[in-house]
Amino acid sequence: MIAQGFPSSSGQLKSYLDVGIDPNKAVEAALEVPISMHCWQADDVAGLESGGSAADSGGIKSTGNFPGKARNGDEMRMDFEQVLSLVPGVHRVNIHAFYAEPGKKQVDRDAMDLSHFQNWVEWAKSRKIALDFNPTYFAHSKAADGFTLSSADEGVREFWVKHGIASRKIAAAMGKAQGGVCVNNHWVPDGLKDLPGDRWSPRARLAKSYDEIFAAKIPDEKMCLDAVEPKLFGIGSEEYVAGSMEFYSSYALSRKKLLCLDMGHFHPTEGIADKISALLQFHEGLLLHTSRPIRWDSDHVVLFDDATRA
């Protein structure tokens, strides 16, 4: 398998064999590890809840190698069908909350439930794949000032707490329907473009909000595996991000949540490989977003490069 796939691999193959590694068995084992493919690149992070025109999502300007982008859930699932036909191995599909399909009756994020994702659930069942989930704390009028779970506006903060709770209920219901855990990953854009006068309060509110989200009792809670995701900076939050690496690694460790590391969420010269061996000394597990950033969180097509191999 290996020797046939790479013209110059005979020497590499011998090197692996010399240290007791069978590359063919390693590849076979790797292909059995489920990879969760995210849905939002299919339509450039537009979402489906408002006819594919997210309130404030700038997108990443990457939709594949054909003209246009998916305009509805059916077209997105057709794109997935194409990917699944080409990529070997076991797969999952990762859905963001604003890819709900509520039909003619619009529903706000704090009132979402599994029925609004039934098309995804039925499609995944027909393909015999599992789903993962993400609350969408952006692209919404109540995120217009750049703050959600850490907002100083109590009404806004409570709205997003309710959305977080709703997302956990949806993830747990998805997990129950598919007979296995659904990972529910939380990322918020909260931050400021320039120097803040107060770095403490937004982070205190963010911790409070997450505590409220995770304290809420939900049906089939064991089917929902929650993760929290840091970021160094974002467009519009270049100077201050409430959910920094230091915040989330500490929060995840103290609350027994999964820490998510996105390869695009750190400085371009900063690799996450070295972080893994350090974090796993203390964390029980990690969720990895394998992306390829180029000077920013651009989500270029992933390569089998040194950063990924590491």
C-alpha cells in the first residue's frame, strides 16, 4: 500500500520497518479513526437560517473547486456525498447551529431543537455516519457588538446562555438518535479590536455563562460531549479575545471539559504539536481542528505537511 502510493517511499518504508512499525497496518488503523468533516466551508459560512445570508459572517472565501456555493441544505448534502465518495476511511459530519432548516417558520437560536435538524439526522442515518454539533455564537443581531456570552448587556448574555443550553440538548438528542456521543464544541468571537480598559470582567462573565450552560440539566446528557475552543485573535478582535488559550485551557481542566485546539487559531509561527504533549499531561483528552491557516485563520485545504504530521 505505502510503497505503491509514493514513488520515493521504499527508503521511508524500510526506515519505518527498522524501528518495528508496519506502515500498512498503521494506515489501516488510521482509516478506522472517525474524522468529523465540518459543513460550513460548503457555503462559505453563510448558514441556512436566513436564506443563506448570515448577519455578519465574512466567510473565508473558500467553497471548493466549482463555481458558486451550496445554496441550501440539499445542495450541501450533495457536496458531502461527493466528498464521501472520494475520501477513504470512517467519517462524521460536523454541523453548526445556523445550518438549521426550520422551514417557513423561522426560529431564533435560543429556541432551536432537534426538529430543526431533522434533515441532517435522517441523511446521516441513511449514510450510516454520525453527527457532531456546534452552537453558533456569531452571525446574529445579538452578536453585532462583538460580545455574546461575555456581554455586559445581561439580556444579550442570557440569550446566548439559552442558545448554549439549546445546543447541548440538540447534541444530546443527536447522540441518542445515532447511538453514540455527539461532540458539541463551543467557540465565541468575543473580543475587542483595540486596547480594552477592562480585561477581567468579560472573562468573568464568560466563565459565569459557561457555568450556567453546563449546570442546566438536559435529557440524555451523557450523549453530549462538550468542548471549548480558544483563539489568539480574529477580525475585529485583534487586540483582546476573552476566550484565550489561557482562559479555555484552565476552564476545561477545572470543569472537566474537552479542550479544542484549532490549528488556525494561533499565531502563524506557532504550531500546536508541542502543546499536545504538554496539555495531555493534565487534560484527559483534546479535540483537534485540523486546518491550514495562511497568515490568518483562512482554512485553506489541508496538506500533509510538517505541521500536520507533527
